[in-house]
Amino acid sequence: MGETDDAQPEIDKAVSLCELFNCSLDDLFRSEMNGVEDIYTNLRTEAVKGFRYVKHAVVSATPEDDAIDRILTIARSNGVENPRVIGRDFPVLSQEQINVYNMHGYEAAWILPEGMTPSGCEIHQQEDHLYAAITITSPFENPFASIPKGYQTLLEYIRVNGLERDDKGVIPCFEVDGESMDIYIAVR
């Protein structure tokens, strides 16, 4: 066997390690891999009380910012300076939009304060529902690794606890941002 043949199994192992730790080869060999699991806390099943909300969806190269900015504008125009906002990615794009134009979809929602009905907005209702949830500390230090790994951890929690995903008639999943991030997936 030549030099190249000997290296192939080691590369395969390195790629498998990257998949396990949700990192790049560069991260694996050049960066310090410190307690990534320490950023995940408060894994739980939570009964989320029903709420009313206004939503705005955007498909673009930066849909999170666009959707959240629009929701913040709606809330502020209704006198609410610090609205409670949730959001979620949604997969409704063609491969061309994703691969060629680097686009994806995001939907942001403003959870309406009790008794508020903003004019000119379609109001949606979410009934009480059970969600599996996890908290990610400092999710934006390495968002392309920590957030997907949070979803993976949450899906494993759902599987291990014999829960079933439930996305009929409710928001199937959402994130709440801040210094930390809470991820919710609807279950039954």
C-alpha cells in the first residue's frame, strides 16, 4: 500500500469525529475543543400556555434579520418597545434558491400582550401545547455548530423519552433568542 492508501482510514475517522462533534476538520485539528456539551442546559418537557401572535415570513439571504426587523417595527408602531419574539426556519425553497442564490426562509412572530390587538395585522392563535425544550448558553459564539447540535440533542431527548413530534395545528418548533437561546419542539 502506498502513502495515500494508508491515510484514507485516518481521514474517514476524522470525518466521523467531525460529524460526532458537529465541527469542521479545521476545528478538529486546529481549535481547542472545550466542553461543548456544557452549553446545553435545562433539557425539559414544558407545557406552553396558549398565546396570540402576529407573524412575518421572509425568504432571502438574511431572512432572520429581515423577519425580526419587520416584527419589531410592527410591535413598536403599536407602542411595545420590548416585544416577546420567537422565530423558526422553514424549508419551503427550491434547491436552486438554496444552492444558487444562498437563500432560506425564516418566520418571526410577536407574542401579543394580553388584550392587545394591533390594527392591520392578521392575528393567529396557538393553543396550550406540550413542547420539549433545551437552553443553549452563548449560542452565537459558534451558531453553525451549537444551534444544530441543540436540535440534535433535543430530538434525542424526544426519542429516549418516548415522545412523538406533533406539528399539527401548532407551531412545530421555535427559538427564543437572548444571551441564551431556548429551542422548543412540539410533542405529544
